[in-house]
Amino acid sequence: MSTTDSAPGRRQLRPTDVKRLNRDWRRRTEGRLGLLVESVTQPFNMGSIIRSAAVFGVERLWLAGNATPPDQRNVAKTALGTERLVPWEHAGTPAKAAAAIREEGLRIIAIELTGDAVPLHEAPLDGDVCLAVGGEDHGCSPALLAAADAVAYIPQIGRVGSLNVAVATAIALAEARRREWSS
């Protein structure tokens, strides 16, 4: 077998196969997943967050603080059209966003490094949850942390103290779905 040959049956899926695979995973998904984004200002980060939200079936995106809205022109460069797949609203303050989220019956789990945070793999992600992330420089505000039902962090072993907010959001969304699918 040459280096250009793939293992038997190991080929990239065609678009129709990908749609079928995604449909199968959707059928296994019952939990409702929301996302609260507070004061993420960089269009690249917002576009990446929206794309991850669309991939993992976020049913609603709430914005708080000075978060860049999904309809901002430069967000689309990274979101690649997925901004039309995730309903969103700018809820104003973190407290107002939390109230709107609770009206929808979701618990709020903030992703942040705090003294009482639990590792993400131990966080209470069962049932209907809304993950919350904060801005690029300062993370979740004290008001957002006060509104959260729980706080979780992503364990890291490297010499860097934090992840990019878009990457952290993708990891947290993936973990929420993984937990549901493996239970």
C-alpha cells in the first residue's frame, strides 16, 4: 500500500453521508443547550463561537455587555453562514440575560477560573443548561458569576494560564454534548 492509499473503508464522508451522520446524532440528543456570551468583542472570536454553537445545536444565543452581535459584518468571515442558524438576542446586562435564560428553563453554568469552580468534566451539565463565557481579557464579570448556578473550569496542564474564549467555548459545548451522549 502506498502512502497515498488510505486504509480500507477510510475515506472522507461525502456531504450526504455527513448529513446522515449528523441526523443520527441529533436523534440521540434530548437536552437543551443555550449559550450566554458576555462582552466578547473580537469578530473572529464571535464568529468562531457562533460556528461552534451551530455545530453543537445551541438553541439560543444570549449576548450581554458589549458583545459583538452576530450580524456584524466581520463576524460572518469566521461564522461562514452559521450565524443564520442560531437564534440570538442581546439581553443587555448579565442579570437581564440570566433572567431571560431562566424563563426558558435553563440552568446557567459559567466557564471561568474561580475558587469554587469544578473541573468541566465534573460540572453539573445534565439536563437543560446554558453555558456562559466572558470577554477576551477579563472573562466573566462578577455580575455574570453571581448569576450563575455553578462555575466550571477547563483543566490545563501547560504553562499557559488560559485558552482563547472561542476555543474554550467549543470545548465546553463539546463536553456538554459528550456527557449527554455517553450517559
